[in-house]
Amino acid sequence: MADIGIPILLIDDDRFMRAILSQTLQDAGYLVSQATNGKEALELCRTNYFPIILTDWVMPEMDGIAFCRAFRKKTAECYTYLILLTSQEGKDKLIEGLEAGADEYLLKPVNESELMVRLKTARRILDLESSLQKSLEEIKQLSIRDPLTGVFNRGYLDQHLPNEIRRADRYVRDFSLIMMDLDHFKKINDTWGHQAGDAVLQHCSRIIAGTIRREVDWVARYGGEEFVLVLPETEQAGCQVVAERLRNLIATSPCLYRGENLSITASFGTVSRAASDSPDAVTADTMLYQADQCLYQAKASGRNRVVGSSL
Ligand SMILES: [Mg+2]
């Protein structure tokens, strides 16, 4: 049965009415919770998510309309379908109920088959809403990720690096950044083809992802074969350790491509800022420029090495 396990909150001050409706809903496979007025229901909703709520109109403490208004005021991640139960006499006030945030209404006494049809509509709306949320999340990921490697793209870096720097300054934290560039990448493309080049980029992205701290550090593809690693709360010594570990891993882990082991190395430029109570204003551009300068030195002095600096 499709309805099994969907939580429903039933709000009614009439014990008899609650008993009947709750039995009907349970028989249809719903997981029913109950509240005797709007206030009690709001309290329940603070710690529980109910995809569907059935609420009576006239209740002590907080009535159905006040509940709908208060409930819709709080921001929710997932949608809740609100059905208002009202008596025949209350029918002319329905606009008020719908304006307060109810999606639908049912006249009391509730007709069982009508209730089931309304719940079916509710589930259809909820399904649509969740697939819409899923699509939005996918679109968001597509817009911030590099499709080849899955790491963040340049746009994400441009947008979020300034925030990271501001956060480090505000909370007086160390902050480091690594710019990494694969050595002789053009040669790989020229010798083995662009698919080999793509495989090498994916291979290196996986190594980077396995080296940095999850949830704290992040990496973006900066250019063709260039990556920027953002390391919040990391001082220069720690940043050097990360860069050196990465350099070593890449140099000692050839990329397997169509039976060939493609050897790769990478060069690194790092820039670190020590936590300070009165930090000099520094922009993302300045940090990237400084890291790029170090990277250039690493390249000029023989590649496969790390050159560090502080700002
Ligand atoms: Mg009532």
C-alpha cells in the first residue's frame, strides 16, 4: 500500500472525532499523531515533520486558522499539505482559512471516501514538490561543479574564496591556500590524447579529495590543469605538510590509462595568513596572485616541488 508510513498529524479538540478519523487514517496505512489544539500541534511540529496535517477549525487555546498562520510562518525544508476541517456553517469563512495557509478543506462530518481522495491529492503535490527540490539541487550542483572532475568550478571559487577570507579574519583564524599545477600536462595530451589528459585530471582530483579534510577544506578547478585548494584554519607549517604530501602522492601514484601507467608530477605554490587581531585587509585576488607567484617559482626551479609563502 502506497500510504504506508506517511506521518499525518490530526488536530482536533473533540476526542470522539479524533478517534474516528485516526482509525480511518490508520486503516489506510498512515502513521497518525494527534494534538488537541493548535498550540499543542505547533509544539509537536518543532521536533517532527508531518507531510500532511489535518486540522479542525474551532478549538480552544489556538484555533485552526491561527495554527495555519503560525505554521506557515516558520520556514520549512519540506512542504506540508494542510487540510482544514470545517462545519457546514463555517463554509462562508473558507477564504479566510485558505488565506491563512490551508491547501484544502473538508466539511464535517468527514466523508471517508472524500478524505481518501483529498489525501491522494496531497501525496501527489508532495511528490511533485520533492522531485522539484531534487531537480533544483541537481541544477545547483551542476552550476557549481566542474563536470569532468566533480570538484568545485572557477565560479564557485570566485564567489566563495572572499567569504572564506572574511570569515578567517572575523574569527581570528589561520588561513591557507594552495595553487597546484600539473607538470608537462600538454605532453600527456600530445602523447596519449585528450582522453588520457582527462583521465589524469580525474585521477589527480581523487588524490586531492583523499588528502584534504572533509567538510573543512575544499578544492576548485582553477584552469585547465590547475587546482586551488582552500584550507581554512591552517597555518603555514600545516599547509606545507598538505602540499608536500600531495606532491609526493601524485609523483608516486601513476595514472592507469588503457593499460599504461602515466607518470605525473605537480608543482605547488602556497600562501598562508597567520591569525591576527588586526589583519591587513587582503583580497582573494591578492592571495591567488601570491600563490601563483610561488607556483611560478616552483616551476622555474625544476617542477615537482612546493614553494610556500605567507602574507
Ligand atoms: Mg472543534
